[in-house]
Amino acid sequence: MRVNVYAEEMTLRVEIIEKQIAGQTFTGLRFYLELPVTEPCSFDELPRQIRGPFIHRPGDDDSSAVTFWGKRDLRVLLRKALAMLDCHYGGKTSSDQSQEPPINEAVARALIILRVDRARLLDRASLADPQAASDTSKLEEGWRPYLAEYDRAIRLCEDALQQAGFR
């Protein structure tokens, strides 16, 4: 299944959810959404986009949200996603840089995160086959797509830094 959430629907409302099922704690990260709508206007006015939470009555927020659940630490996946975005935006700048570190610093940090996470992946894979740590061609088939994705993201970061004149 693929879910598309558009920038116009995203908000800054994010919350952490926890559930216990059969003695195991599951942690979720919930991103709230607000659907923009066009407000009716007269013929001589420009239409206006408005959006907000879906509140039935005080205390009854029925807003849409997307929740990412994890059995293990969700931060590993989110760090990887942010690292990939930092590398993707490499030499590009956004309109609001006040909240961002210098892009080359962000890309360098992302590269470190990706390399460490790749090493952790190899450590886990090599528990099943100790020779896989030194020779990735011996990795079980199930681990290879993950390793390839890390390698692709690392190349993306390295290319971004090289284009910026580093390395």
C-alpha cells in the first residue's frame, strides 16, 4: 500500500503514541493532517484556501492523521529518512534557512549516520552468517536490498558533498 500526503495537508502537529499489547510496548509517531478547502467568494475576489483541525466539539478532535508504528526504535528509520533528505537537497537551498544547519554540515552529518546504520545492518546480518561481514556477496538474499539502499543513499551524500567542493 502507498499513502500520499501532500505538503498542503501537513501540519506541525506531531505526537508520540504508545500502546501495550501482550506485554510489548509499541511506539508510534502521529502526524496530524488538515485538508485545505477553497472558501467560496464573490466574482470579484480571489478564492481563499483555509484549513484547520476537525473538531466536533471541545475535546473531540477527529482530525485525520498518519501514524508510523515501530516494534523497535523508530528513530533509526527517521534518522535515515532525514539523512536521505539532507543528501537529496545537497546543494539546493530552501526559502527558510533560519531553522537549518549549513547544507554541507547537514549532508556530512547525514553521511555519518548512514555509514553507522549500514555498519549496524551488516552486524545484524553477520550474526546469521559471520563471513557476510567481510564479504557482502555472501549476505543472505533478504539483507541485500537494505544494503543496496544504504549504499545508494551514501553515494547520494558523497555526490552532494563533491558537487559542493568538499572531499
